[in-house]
Amino acid sequence: LCWFCGCTTVITLKRDASTDYLSYLEKELDLIQPLMNPDRRVVQMHFGGGTPTFLPPPVIRQLGEAIHACHRFAANSENSVEIDPRRLTQDHVRAFREVGCNRASLGVQDTNPAVQIAVHRVQPMEQNRNAVEWLRAEGFQSISFDLIFGLPRQTADSFARTIDEILTLGPDRLAVFSYAHVPWIKPSQRIFEKQANLPSTEEKLKMLATAVRKLPAAGMVYIGMDHFARADDELAIAQREGTLQRNFQGYSTRGGASIYAFGMSSISQTVDSYRQNRKELPEYCAALDAGRLPLERGLILSEEDRLRRQVIMRVMCDRRLDYADLSQRLGVDFKTRFAREIESLTDLEADGLLRRDETGFEVTGVGALLIRVIAMRFDAYLDKGPQRFSKTV
């Protein structure tokens, strides 16, 4: 177990557990299929939720067959997979390619051996190089890397060396995340508090600034919200053209697509709802054994929720708001409806995070690094109840 991980996990040494889990995924696919419009095409598919490389290649192929038996894919669909290079084999890569995957995201986090030992994830650079070579050889169109800053024993200098090493692998995209310290959700993270070796907020900001300085110099465009892409990447092009979209999984060029998620703890998103599956494996399996969808909770969005989702998306994607344009898009008088939120931007303007006038506001270069802070001003739920989220930096 990687001690920094904040995701839902099941710890097991039994490889055949994946075969049992696959049978339940197939049950869920069969339950959902009659509820979906058969004329709709899948435009994006994502294998994630930890690492699909835990699955043996034959199980990956079987899962791909089950998915394609239930769903019809668009000719130009983007099909991605999250990969742990420590467990990747060439047969894994072939299996993912055979089931339609054409994009890959490699979890690296940091290349410094001292940091890797501190977070319980030892991953030599040779494993990263092998993964890239195998993926390129099989024709994967895009390779992304996930890095995390704010991990134990990291410094701005050591993180700069990590960035330099990853750039030698020729990434198409980079996600540079701030470590989310949520020990109230993931008790395993308390070990970092005992070791007292987490970087300070000031040191984390230096790491972020290092990434923002080094990556554009290497030809990567800052998309926003921790994401970078090559200038000729679809995300960078969409950003320049003002068509960039975002869902809870990240930035996208496929606007308006609903997300139907399968598996334990997965989250689905439609135009007017969110739904999450059971987080515990026994409850997830029991629901499917009873012929029920394994839902734990759901939310039907109000009109206000949908309005605010659009506003927050435009802040995160465009880094600006045009009040008249949004009034027309949303069918409301934006300045009247969001007067309190607009007024709340005064301190952010004073801090140099944005520039505004009567027609709207534009995020500055510094503000782009802290775009979450600006977008949060339009979140109606943020101040309700106790802290449930990680810090923005």
C-alpha cells in the first residue's frame, strides 16, 4: 500500500481475487445495459481506480470483451488506462491495446529514492522507461505522468530533479498534484505526522512554482488545475480555442458527455445527477447478488447546482468570466444572481489573483496557479459543516 494514497483500496495478495471481482463487474454491466440508450456511442473509456495492472492480462481481455458486448464505441473514442509501472508487463500493454486503449497515465509521484522509501512506493526510473517504450511500441497515442508535490522528504530542489527526469521520457501530458493530506479519511497517512517530515506550505508553493517555471520552458502548456500538456495536444488546442471542458475526473475535450462508472466506489455523473457505488467490497457484491444496482448515495442537482457547476467550470477552463455572456448562457442576470460572490472577490483582486471591471474578471498568471481558490468562491457548499476536504496547497 502506498501510504500517501487517498483512494478506496482493497488490500489482497490473492491474484485470483481479480477474477471474482470481474464477475461482479459483468453483473453490474448487465444490470445497467437495459437502462441506457442503445443509440448512444461511447466517446471515452477509462480504466482506473487504483491500478488495472493488478489484473492479469487474460482478465483484462475478458473485461474488455464484456464492455464491448454491452456498449458501442465511437470510431474516434479516447480510451485510457491508469498504469503502475512497477507491475506492468509487455503482455499487460498488449492486452490493454487489444481492448481498445489508446492513452495511458503512469503513476510516478516522485523519482527520488528517499521520497519513495518514505511513502512506501519504490519505483526505479528503469521501470518508467520500460513502460514508455512498451506503450509507444504498441501504438499508444498519448502518455501522461502523475507527479505529486508535498510528499515526505521532498524539497523544491529534489522535485525539480524529478521533473527533469520525467521530461527525458517525452510525456504528452503531466498532472502535477498537491499531496492531499486527509488522515480523517485515510488513517495510514498519520504515519507522516509521526515522522514529522511533510514539507511546509511555503515549501510546497516553491515546488509548484518550480513546475510552472520548468515545464513551459520544456514546451508544456499550463492547462490549469495542476495539468500541463504539449502545445500540440488536444487539451492545449481546446484551451486556446475556448472549448475546454471539465468534469470531476479532470479536463476534457468531450463536452456534455455523461459518465457511467462501474465498480466499487465509482462515481457516475450526468447532466442532472451524481451517483456513487458502495465503497466496501462485501456490500458492493451483496447488492449485485440480490440483483440491485450497488448504489450507496446519489444527488439530484437543483437548478442552482447546475448553474454553479457551469460557472465553476468556466472559471477553471477559461480563467475568466464575462458576465453578459454567462447571463445569456444561463438565462439569468449574472451580476444580480451572483452579487455576493462577485463582491467576495475583492480580497483576491487585492492579492493579485485576478483583474476585474464591470463586465467580468480575468485570472492573472499567479491566480492561475491558485484557480481552485477563485472557483471556490462560487461553491455554495464549501462553508457548510466541518472540514471534509484537503487543503488547496
